[in-house]
Amino acid sequence: MKVLLVEPNYKNKYPPIGLMKISTYHKMLGDEVHFVKGTSKDIDSQVWDRIYITTLFTFYFDITIKTINHYLKIANDIRSLYVGGIMASLMPERIIDATGMDMEHILVGLFTDTSKVGDNNSVNIDQLPLDYDILDEITYKYPAGDNYFSHTSRGCPNHCPFCAIPILEPHFYVTNNIKKQIETINNKYGPKQNLLLLDNNVLNTPNLKELVDDLCSLGFERGAKFVDPGTYNIIMSRYHKGDRSPLLDNKLNTYLDSFKARIKSSEMLEKFIKVLIKGETISDFATYMLDQEHVISPIIEKYRNKNPKARYLDFNQGVDARKINDENMFQLSRLSIRPLRIAFDSINLSKQYINAVKIAHKYGIREISNYILFNYNDTPASLYERLLINIELNKELGIQIFSFPMKYSPINRIDRNYIGKFWTRKALSAISAILQVSNGVVAAGSNFFLKAFGNTLSEYFEILAMPRSLIMFRQYFEENGTTNSWREEYNRLDNVQRNRLMHFVSKPVSELKKMKYPKEFESIIPYYLISYNGNRA
Ligand code: SF4
């Protein structure tokens, strides 16, 4: 069977874990599997027996639907096309409306039962190892890199109303053994440097000590180091096991070609190049390389990078501050966690959050990052207060907490335009302008924070009200006096007027330009029409 795996061409951090498992499944069955990101003419011209399309965030709705409709047109038989993943699980009806597919071909939730795609076996695809080879078929590089990605549990018992997990994974359970998962990857693809555990709520694991013991035995104990065996050794080991594929050959070829630059001995370089040149004409490259191993291996071994690198483990979804205590933090501190992510979703959780950070600090964890949900039921002031708590904790404990403000968007929205009940479009746009300058992160130092968000709550509100260009290009407009002139206008307004202004300037600039302004805002509105792209004239 010829199987095509498709990921729409959106930007995403993690590789498509579901498709990587489906690939393992079909390769186990002896099928031919290909992976594509978006569309490609070469793919369109082939006949596919089955197509799987993954989906991600609901705000990627348009690009995802376009991709599904494209493949529905080229599919040999539309009954062999399946759509799964996060968006498909959250809004199958909308996909049906937009594509004409039927419910039977939308894979909702985890892919644990292959009878959904008409197969007759008892394989639980969700528990299969990832096929990393498919990532070599595309040019897109996932920012999360070539690491281990895994779950030790699914679901979360908390059922927070803003979260998609209760729908995607309604029940909490422990998945297959992490040791087996990692060892399977090691045997097939060679070891990876870092481990990203994607559990939703790892502190709910019934036996955390056992999990930590396993992770330590896998090489993720505190202070762990990693020496990369390198592409050559990994591929040669696969050749030795009988693994053959043009993708492996290409990868090795590219690696050896770039390795030449490291060889300092002219004699060795000559030998190395000779082998490579001959290899270009050989049809069975793998067997040829095995024959030449005695020549190439000593050269690779002499010049490859053998420096140990720090190895880290990242509980990527964040740990639950409410559940952190001495016992579980002692366990987590045995690991090479970097960073420890702690969610800080509401100002009402300040006490638990501060306590959690202090416990983490007590057990020697210095790098902490946290997700700060905003635009939900919170106020703009509460975002500032939570960020400030981190700055104060950094100062008090001598640690580094990096904050990642995460804008809430309801899980049934297909755009990112939702405005929380205490927020305005203008305030959200100001936060996004501040974060754009810092790539979404609020760094640990107080200098950046106080400059970006203001020294006091009233300075923060002033920044929220500031025209977007003046926020984005703060220095330029401060130096040329524009910010001060705007501030003089702003200071003339009382609090009620400022509140009205926030709503008024929440309108798109194109609309503002055409409007007649209320008298009270006549002199301040022109500042909101300044457009500047950072290039000085
Ligand atoms: S604790 Fe986290 S994963 Fe669990 S439901 Fe709440 S937000 Fe979702």
C-alpha cells in the first residue's frame, strides 16, 4: 500500500508526532510511506492508497481546510483520506461543512483503534514509537529539533474550562513504559540529546519516583551530559542492522560531504575524498560504505565533535503549581530539568505559585519558566502583577524565571481575534507589540521588564494606551519627542476618558482614518495613525 502523510504548511514547533506514529504503523505492515508538508506537484502526480492529514490549532483553520480540499481533489478514492489531530478533534463538524467529508473519515481523539481506518488488527497506534525518518523527507526544520518527544501519561484530571485537553484526552492514564519508548528509539535511530515530555500534568502520575528512576537510568539525571555519536555512526549502525533506504544514503552523503572541511590531515583528506568520489557511481551505497568502513571510521573518529553537551529534560506542558510539594520537587530535582515550567494562569493562584517556585529553588532548580494565561477572565492589571511577581522572585531568590504570556483564545475559534471581557483590542495589541520586540518572552531581568511594561501599574496602563508604533520603536519616538507630545495629550485626559480612548482606538487604523473623532480625542488620535517600519528616512 502507498501511504501519504500530510501536514499543512503552517509554522509549528514540534514535528507531527501523530503522523510519525502512523508512519511506524504502516512501515510495520510493509507499506510504502511518504511525508509532505503542504502540497507538492511530485506528490500530486502519484497514486495514493491512503492519505492521512494531520491538523493542529484551530486558528490554522483556513490553511488546513485548503490543504484537505487539495488532497480530496487528488485522492485516488476520497474514502481513503483521513483527517485527524487537534483541530479535527475539536471541530469535526466545521471540517465536514468546509470539505464535504463525512464523520467516519475524521479521526477524533487519540488514534488507538485501527478499525477506524478499516484495518483489522489490534495495534494501538498512539503507543507506537515515532518514525524520525519521515522528517528527512521535507526541508522544514522544526524549532523543537531532533529530540525525543514522548508522553508518559495522557489526559489531565483538572478539566480547566479554558483548556482543550479535557476534550482531546478526557481520561487520565499512564501510557507505555518510558524506558521501552526511549530504548526503541535508541535502537532504531540512535540516541537524541534532549527529552521533551509532553504530559499534560505529570505530577498526577501515580508513582513519580519510579518515573524519575526510569528517566535517570535513561541518562537524564541532574547534570547529565550527552556526547553525540554523530550522523555517520548512527547510519552505519543502521546499515549493519540491514536498514536500507535512499533517504539514509542521501543523509550520509550530505554529512560526509560537509565533514570534509573538518579534516586537517591532507593524507586523510585524500583517502576520504577518494572513497566519496567512488561512492558517487555505486548503486548499493550502503554495502559500499560498509566495505569502506575501515578507511572512513578512523577519520570520522579523529575529527568528529566528541565534546559532552548538557542534556536536558523538559516537561513541556508545565507542571501544576497547586500540586508541587517537597516530596515531588525532590524527585523532579533529581532530573536534568531545564527549564522547570510552572503554569501561573490566574492571580488567584499567586500564593500557590510563589510557594511552588520557592520549593523548586530549595531543591536547587534555578531555571524556571512559566506560562501566564491572559485575556481570559483576568484583567490587564493581573497580567502585570503576575509578571512583577516573577521579577521580584528573581531578585529575592537569585534565579531566572522567564515568563511566556499566552493569549487565551476559545478552543472553538478559528481566528485569534477573541477579546476577553476585561480586555480591549488596543490593550491586546499593545501586549503583542511589547512581546514582538522580545520574541514572546519576558526575560528574567528587571531592567527589561520595567522598561517594557512600566515601573508602576499607572505607567503600564500608559504603555497599553500608547500608539503601537510608539511601543514598537520606543527609542526612536522617545528621541524625536513624539512620545512626549503624545504623553502630554494623554495626561490631559481623566480616567474615564482614558477608558473611552482605549475602546475608541481599538478600531482598526483604516477605520479610524475615515472617522470623525470626538472632540475630546481630536488632538490625540493622529498619534495612532503614525505608521513607521523602523527604517529611518
Ligand atoms: S491543568 Fe493544564 S492540562 Fe490540565 S486541564 Fe488545566 S490547563 Fe489543561
